[in-house]
Amino acid sequence: VANIARNRRLLPPNEVELFVEVGRSVAEAHRAAGESEEMLGDIPEEFLDPVMATLMVDPVRLPTSGNIMDRSNIVRHLLSDPTDPFNRKLLTEDMLEPDIELKARIDAFVASKKGQ
């Protein structure tokens, strides 16, 4: 994308470089997150987001279906579709219920793995 912007002069050179730097930062953050999850080894199924299969950081209950997802994933979904992905009932961000007990168990699991 940066090459297209540069070649077609869609952005000034300094803005193209900023765009490239943002891309590098995102790639590095993605790599670090993957390494962090790999370091944890076998993650219990209940700690994984059911849609993205990634470790949940901020688990929330969807009151319309009772399922639990990571807040960041369901909020991203709700930006384009205001429904519960499991049953298509109306769902808004303010309806999400934090699962404090599950978050505490996830945090304890992560802490125990990092302590090894």
C-alpha cells in the first residue's frame, strides 16, 4: 500500500513513511502477542475466545445468548453488525456483562505460566 501511495503521489513522502512505521509497529505487536500466547503452552479451552480462538484478556458475557467472548472481539463485531454472533439477536456494547471470575482465573493462569 505504501508503494502505491508513494508511486501515485497520493500522500506526501513524510506521510508515506509514517504509514510504513505504523505498519511495522502493528506487525511487531502482532508478533509479540503470538509469542506471548505460545509461551503459555496449552491454554484451557474455556480461556479461549470462541470465535477467534485467542486467549481472552477481557471476557464478557453476551446476555442474549449466554456465550462468553473477549470484549475486543465482540466490540469489533458490533461495529459492523449490532447482533449477537451466536443467535443474531440485537446486542449493543452497553449490554455486555464483564465476567470478573473468569478474568481472575485467566489472569492466575497467565501469572502461573510466566512464573515457570
